Amino acid sequence: QEKLTIADIHTINSKKLNTNREIWVNLPESYSNPNLQKVNYPVIYVLDAEANFTFLTGVVNKFETGHYQEIPEFIIVGISNKNGDRTKDFTHVNDVNFLSFIQSELFPFVENNYRVNDFKMLIGHSLGGYFALKTMYNYPETFNAYVAHDPSIWFNDFELKKLYQNVKSVDFKNHFLMITQVGEKQNNGDLKGHYEGIRAVNELIKKSNNQSINYNYKQYADEEHGSIPMIGSIDFLRWIFDGYRINIKAVPNQPNLIESSFEKFSKRLNYTFQPSETYINLVANYLMKQNKNELAKYYFELNVTRFPESLQAKEQLKKFITSNKID
């Protein structure tokens, strides 16, 4: 029987944390396809891998494939809590060393072992969200985008609320932050401080009118603390990559739609993204089926131009020319 494997598991001997840390890596389907040209991929780093890695790989795989792709293809790196203590690693007790582990040990490990570019995102939940918010404030250049799912603002005597009092003066490098939160019905009892802490930080960011941060806040009336990372991560990806999804049926009447969409999208993210070889091939084949052969030929040739080492791109162009009897 064959087995479906969603991750490579590695162990990093961390000098910063003085222990071994387990890392889970999920690769997009195109990564190991020998017929495609090898390219570099952006990376999603997700904390609390044991709880958040599996569902995230399914969501990302769904969003990055097909004729209506909503996000670029990503490598996902899950940081396991095995041999770690999240209550210490994500907070003031040990967060300096944990961030140093990410910056000086994890990033180099991923860069040395996988084909990655320098677009990185961080997803954290609860205390992981606390860590994401603190990193965003103190070292915004570490990641291009952050999401803090129902973060534990209350921890360490509302340290983050005090920190974000000065949010107006911080240069966030035009990076992205999203905070998610449970509904009003959980604003009671022991949960009141947790709830009100998030609302307070949200208000501080919004009222600061800091133009160097791209900010989004979303509340979920029917979600609980444990379930919010699932729907919240879906909305985070859709928000960050708003404009990435292209109506393929509109391409025949708008030949420049893909180029203009990616140009606009890249400008919004302050990072240059290009359509993947796989996507352009899907577009070209769709156009061929619509009898838009001139435009189909343009996209088949575009793939060969952009991905000259691709066996698939060359084969698809050759097949198109042969089937249409083009010299």
C-alpha cells in the first residue's frame, strides 16, 4: 500500500535553545516534478505545529492549485513543541532565544535545504499569537506578514497592551498584520481579560493611523479559542492575497489580464510575484479549448521563455504547434 505523506520531519540541534527542535516541512506538488523548471518558493512558518500544521497544509494545497488559484505555491514549515515549552518560548521568559533560534538557525536551515525565496509569513495562535505580535512590533522585518489568532494579550500583566501604546511611532516596513478574535459571547468570567486585551490592542493599532502597517482585524461570533485558527487562516490567506485569483474565463477578452493583475498584486504586497509555470500552462490549454489559438500560442511560448529549462513547457508548445499544424 502507498502512503500519503504531508511532511518531511527534521531535527535541528539548537544552540540557542540548548535542545533539539523538530521541524515539519510540507512541499507544494510542483516542487519535485522533474518535468518542471526548478524555482524558489515563499514560506509560511506556523507555530504549534502539532495543532496547526495538518489543516493548514490542506487549505494551502487547495488554494494554490487549479484554474482559480487564490495564493502562490508555498512551502510550509511547522515548528513543533517537541522538546520545547511553548509557555516559555513564546513569551518574555524565553522569546528572545526562541526568536534568535528562528532567525539564526531555522531560517538558514530552510534556506540551505530547500529552494526558497525571501517572502516569509508567520502564523501564531494564543501564546503563539502573543509571540507573533511581539515580533511584529520589535522586529517587523523578520517576516513579510503576520497573523495572531486570538492572541494572549493578557499574558505577563498585559505586556503587549503596554507595548502597543507606542504603535504610532513604529516603522512596520509596510508589512502585513492580521488579528483574529472570538465573539462577544466569550467576553465573560475568566475570559474577560483575554477578550478585552485583544480589543484594546486592535483599537490602539486602528487609532494610530500608522501608514507603515497593512492591518486587518476580524472577529468570529460563532468560533471558540481552539477553532479560530482554522477559519482565521483561510481568511488571512484570502486577505493577504486579495487580487491573486483571476477569472480565467475573462482572459480571452482581456489578453493582458494576467500580467496587469500580477503587477497590481505585487505592488500591493511590496514583493514581485509571477504566475507559476503550472498556472500559465493551464491558461494556455484553456485558451486552446476555446479556439483562441493565437493567445494560447502566446502563453505556451511565454512559459518556454520564462522557464527555459522546463521539459513540460517545451513539450506543451511542441504539442500545440503539431496539433495546430503551425510552422
